[in-house]
Amino acid sequence: MKFKGLTLGNSALLVSLVTAMLFSATAAASSCGSDVISGASSASSQSLAKVGETRLRVMLFRIYDAELYSNTGSYSQAEERLLRLNYARSFTAERLAEQTRDEWERIGFAESEKTGEWINTLKNIWPDVNSGDCIVAHQLPNGAVRFYGNEGELGAIEDQQFGEQFLAIWLSENARFRSSRDELVGEK
């Protein structure tokens, strides 16, 4: 039996190649931000410890897997936090940024000129994501947030208010998906 030049006898080679490609894609996504977590590229040069993790599903569809890390290994009293989102679906950068705006509005943050600037910055620094891609938000002790993707650093927003407001989407008690929030902060 032949399939585009491959015979049944060398189909094992095809399986090996496909497996290697899938492993490479999975390894790239799971390593997203790993150098920051390990302390190699961290602002404080110290490693971050996992606080919690969750999987967000909406109507049976997996949206993303999330992990929260901090310099203390706990959510409270952490000076440095890192949120890693591994996407299971495709989204444009514009859609991600607009969803950020929608969540801020839902939580109760007022729209301002500053929030408009933040949303525009996010649209410019975030990539479109596909299944297997990740975005990492690393909140530094000074409150600034650096973003990382599969290919490395994407950009930063140097505003403490932004950092708190951005992470509130996942970590505040008013988060839309409260059980996911509780898993992330280690309360569940």
C-alpha cells in the first residue's frame, strides 16, 4: 500500500516523524516562560514556585490551561507573580485584548484613557495564538508586567496599576471563573 510515496513498510518512519513534530510543539509550548520560572531570566534571579494550576473549559470546550507561580510559592504576600496560559484554541491578539477590556468592565474597573492605552499596547505586543501556544505574564516586584510567548519576550507594560488590574482577571475574588481562580491561588 502506498501513500504519497510511502509504503506500509516505512509507515513506522512516518509515525516517528509525526510523533517527533508533536513532541517538539508540546515541548515549545510547555517551556514558554521556563527561563523566567527557573530564575535564569527573572528580575530577581530567583526561581519561582508553582502556586496552583487549572484548566478552563467553557461548554465542554477546553480554552486554556493556566499555572500561577510566585517567589514565595503562595499567592498571598508574593512580590513576584507569573501567570502562564497555554491555549487550546486559536484567538487573535485583538480578540484577547478586547476580552481583557470586557473582563475589566465586568469586574468593575472604570474605562479610562490609561486603560485604552494598555489595550492598544496589548494588541501590538501579543501575537495571535493557536492551540499549543502560550502567553506568560510576569509581574515584577515593582508591579510592571513583562509578557513572553513561544519565541521569548513580547514586551512590557511598566505600570503597577496595570499589573494588579491585569492579574485580577484570573486572581481576584470577582474573577468570572471562581473555581478556576481558587485552583490557581491554591485554595482548592
